[in-house]
Amino acid sequence: MNPISVLLICLWTYAAIFSVILLKDIFTHRKTLVKGKKTQHILISFFSNFFDALGIGSFAIATTAWKLTKSNSDDLIPGTLNVAFTIPTVTEAAIYIQKIDIDIPTLVLLIAAAVIGAAIGARIISRFSITKIRILMGAALLLVAVVTLCKINAVGPFGLIGTARRLDGRQLAFGVIGNLFLGALMPAGVGLYAPCMALILFLGLSADAAFPIMMGSCAFLMPSAGITFIKEGTYHRAAAVPMALAGTCGVLAAGIVVFSLPVTLLTYLACMIMSACACIFFFDAWRTRKNKKHV
């Protein structure tokens, strides 16, 4: 059987198990579902997952939208993100894994590294200063964005932008270790997308190769997190399914945009995303330090 088919079967099997657990929980609590503001949830999910499929990410967008519209309580936001956005994330991963040409061993090893990293991340991250991590990640993202822009415009001694579709030897080892580290940071709330883009560009892979790697990584991670929130009941039950359907539609719409973009434009988009995320890292680090001073 085709390795891609095996990977997709594993992914959709895991997603199916997640879906059964979700629907069973909703059915069990059907009499206590809190209705209202369904249109807002649908629109938030559609646009959040639309931008997620462009590589921008969905969590920050959705969280901000919920805060502004006051349509979801703060204690339910983490669970709702992981539960309602799991199927859209699996969908976008399946699309990009099939559509974008990338070496299978490279793809599988980097995805596996992120999953393993996330599994052990909570233990490792507890020893690190999250503020320092955010500052370092922000600086690294800005550096890679600048170097990549120089490559695109042939400025300085940086060479050409990456066009590779596979990693070998030391580069592969570096990629596995790098994605392992990025996966380990996810339990601390450090997103995978922009740092993974930076890693891919740094290693000389084509910019579009980041999409199946980063989305495949998250697609295998999110069902586990989602199941935990379902069992705890800390998510918006009434909105979960409508949001999952709307988010999937957003992913499909975004896929049309991404696959129509030349790699050069996609690389510019990646640089913009990395720069924006770097600013977010710096802001979060500053806010954390500020809050500690007032404690």
C-alpha cells in the first residue's frame, strides 16, 4: 500500500475515534446544551480555520473573536479550540499531505518527532522559563524571515531559497530534533506553525513543504488533546459540531487559495507570518514579565 495512504488511514482512523467520543458526549448531555450565538461561532470557526489553512494559525484569531463578541466563556476557550478545530485540522493535513510533493520518510519522521515531543513536553517545559523561550523564538523567527527575504531578492551571501523536497543525513537529524523541540513547546502554548515554517526554510526545503509537516504534526496531536477536554466537559458542547463543519468549509476554501499561489509568493507569505508571530512572542513575553512584577 502507498505510504501516503497508510498515513492518511491512520490519521482518519484517529479522527473517527475522536468523532465518536465527541458525538457520544454531546448526545449524553443533549438536555443541558446551552444554545445561542450559533451564527457567531460558525463565522468565527470558518474564518479562523480559513487563515489556519494559509499557515497563519487559528487559535489566536478565534480567541480574540470570542473575547470581542463575548460568545464563549474564558474557561471553555482552550477546550473549544482543541475540540471544535480538530476535524478541520485533520482535513487540512489530509489535503496538503496528498497535494504537496514531499519525501515520505522526511514527512513521517518530522511528524513523529513533533508528536513524541508533545507527549514529553509537559515534563521538559516545566524546567524552562517560558518568557525566555518566547524571546528566543521571536528572535529566531525574525532572523529566519530576514534571511529568507534576502534569499528571495538575492541580497547578501545567503544563496537561493530552498527547493528541496527531502532531508538527508545531518539535515534530517537536525529537522527531527528541531520538530521534537517544537512539539515539546506546544503544551506551553507556543504554536507550531510559524516556528516550523522557519525550520523548513532554514533547512533548505521548499516553502510549501512546511504545510504537510506542520499541519500533519498538529493533526496527530489535536485529537488526543481534544479527547481530554471532552472527558472533562470543558468545551462548548452546543457549538462544537457546527464549528467543526464550518471550520472544515473554511479549510477547503483556503486550499484553493494556497494551491494557486507560486512558491515565491508562498515564501513571502511565510515571512509575513513568521514576523507577525515573532511580534506576538515578544508581546507575550513582555506581558508575562509585567504580570509577575505586579504579583
